[in-house]
Amino acid sequence: MVISLIGYMGCGKSHISKILSDKINFRLIDLDKEISRRNKLTIPEIFEKKGEIQFRKLEREALEEILASEENVVLSLGGGTPVYYNNMELINLNSKSIFLRASVNTLFERLSKQKEKRPLIANISDEDLPEFIAKHLFERNVFYSKAQFSVNTDSRTPEDIVQEIVEKLYL
Ligand SMILES: Nc1ncnc2c1ncn2[C@@H]1O[C@H](COP(=O)(O)OP(=O)(O)OP(=O)(O)O)[C@@H](O)[C@H]1O
Ligand SMILES: O=C(O)C1=C[C@@H](O)[C@@H](O)[C@H](O)C1
Ligand SMILES: [Mg+2]
């Protein structure tokens, strides 16, 4: 079985997936890390050298291969993965999908501290960031809300969030 975590940048996919995979003894795959490993470049380097369109192709290829896996895997997706091609359909057909919800405020708090490794927001000022997140999240929510399960992450500890996921999936 594959469990996919989806949601906006900073919602906690990487962080929560680590704790969840340890708890239920599943292998952890972070799609961004997997794309970096395969291409021997960081995510910002791929955006810079190859462009976003090429990044989305590499992301789709890696996604397809991982979802075909027979193993027990927690898959932490990229923030934009559900939005391109028919990725969300593929994710729902081949995994249990969980949307980690977070408010614009929460996302702003978490992202303003670490913009550099996220090329889509690296050059946006802290002043403009909340408005950017609000608009971008609104567009993406159409895709994220197709997930089979949804968990709120505002003002909650990672352990509490993981507990809710485990209960929702009867693991
Ligand atoms: N429930 C939480 N409470 C407090 N801080 C959190 C929580 N979840 C995540 N964080 C922190 O928020 C930051 C962003 O989390 P993380 O890197 O896991 O996001 P992400 O969804 O993987 O983002 P991206 O899509 O850009 O890879 C990290 O510093 C992480 O430690
Ligand atoms: O939200 C997005 O489109 C992205 C999120 C990150 O996980 C990376 O996949 C990349 O920075 C793009
Ligand atoms: Mg991540």
C-alpha cells in the first residue's frame, strides 16, 4: 500500500511523513528528494537549469514509478504534484491520499523562515507572501480537495496529526 501526503508548500508533508512512516513501519519516499537524487541536482537547481516545465515532467515520471510499487510506502509529494497532468487521478487510483490542510497564516509562519529552497516563493518579499499564498492556495485547493482524506494541521503537533491519519486509515 502507498499512503500519499498532499498539500501546499509548508503544510508539513515532509515532516509528518517521517513520523508517520516510523510509526507504522513503512518505507518513506519524499518525491522532491527522489527527483533530486535521480537528477543529481537540488530542486532550485532543476528549476534554474531546466525550467519548471521540465521539472513537472521529471516529477510525473518519478510519481508513476513510485505509485507502481508493491511495497508499503509513505509518499510525501511536492506541493504542486497534484496540479499537473492527471496526477491527482493517478494518486487516487494507486494510493490512499491525505490532504494536510493549513491556513494562510500557518503557511506564512512556516514558509517565511525557509523560502530559499522553494523556488516558487524564493523571490517574494515577506510583505507580499501572505497574498501570494492565499491566491495560489485558492487555485490549488480544487486539486487538493480531491484527496480521499483531509486532516487539519493548524496549531497541532505532528504527533497529533499522525495519530489522526493512523485512525482514519485504520492502521
Ligand atoms: N504541525 C506542525 N507544527 C509546527 N511546525 C510544523 C508542523 N508541520 C511542519 N512544521 C514545520 O514547517 C516547516 C515546513 O514543513 P515541511 O518541510 O514538512 O513542509 P512540506 O509540506 O514538505 O513543504 P514542501 O511542499 O515545500 O516540500 C518545517 O520547518 C516543519 O518542521
Ligand atoms: O508547490 C510547488 O509547486 C512546489 C513544491 C515543492 O515541494 C517542490 O516540488 C517545488 O519547489 C515546487
Ligand atoms: Mg517537502
